Amino acid sequence: MSDLMKVGSDWGNAGTFKPLTSGISGAQRTQDAHARYLDALLAGRVFKIQGTASAPTAYVGAAGGTPLGMVHNPTGSGKVAALLAIGIALRASASGANTTAGVVWSGPSVAPSANTSLPTSALSLATGGSACMAVVNAGATSSTALAVAMGLFNYYWATAAAAAGWNAFFDIGGLVTAIPGNQFAFGMTTVPTSVTFDWSMYWEEVPYLTQV
């Protein structure tokens, strides 16, 4: 096998074999190949749920609670759902001073029996294709209590005006996952009055391979 490298990109279909590539100086290229999540997205493995002008209720991982978003990976799916990112933006300001915490919860659970939504493909933006089921800003009827997986933020505002324009993006990077029979959810532990949010959750689904 030749040790020579090809200068520049060498495009090809899945399953083809390609040489290592170099820059014009002959040095091997080691930079990221495209955007961080582009390969998973182009392969159709990334899905999302989102809410517009969602008015959250207090969610502390309790059974049957109402998170902003929940993703359930059914038993026997053959997939692992890996949480990639959460984005959230304030749409309507609170009516007064308050504080709220955003938390991700996860754990084994039976499938929610009501108020489920179809995830959307991040590539085609069409519903369907996901192995998971989802709940969007609604009661996760029959779901099991979950444990804290990751705290994201604690935000305080002194007046309604101080809350205006708040937004955040959290790169989870797959640190929170749901194997078959598990789920993860995102919600706010306390909720001020007269406040709504736009938000989204992105996750990748990959084959669930047994480790040895």
C-alpha cells in the first residue's frame, strides 16, 4: 500500500477506501472535517423537538410531570439516544422578580402513555424516522420519576425589564444518553408567572452495541 498522501479533499460514497490527505505543503491534514455535527446530521441520525412560546410548569423529574421536552427511547429500539444540545430563548418577560433553574433529568422509565409528539429529522425537517418518542411541554403521563443528570443554569432577574432578551445554548455533547428503556427530559424547577420560552433539544441516534 502506498504511503503517499493526496493533496486536498477526496470525496467519495460511504464504504469507499480513501488515502490520507495533505495540505499543499505535503503535511498531513489534521483539522476537523466540516462542522462538528455535520456527519451525523447528513447521515440522518440527528433529531429534534422544539417548543414555541412554551409556558413551563415546575418540573423536578417527578413521575408524570410536565417537562419542557422529554425524549423516551423505547425498549427494543436497538438505538442509543445521545443528547447533543439544548437552546432556549426568552419570548415574554416575567411579571416581576424571580429565579429559575434549568435542569436535565434522566433514567429508566416506562413509556409515557399520552401527549406524545413525533421527533423531527434535523436533516429533512420532516417528522418521522426516529426510534424515539417525545413529549413537548405536556404531561408525561405514566412516566417514571427521573434523577438529575445535569444542571444547566440558574437565572435571576430583579424586574420584568431585566429578564428581556435572555437566551442560552448548551452543548451537551452526548454526556446524557438514553439506552433502550430510558429517557431524558429538560425542564425548569421553578416557574415565574407571565413568562414563555422558545427552545429546542437535539439528539443523535446510534446503534446500541454490546460492550465486551
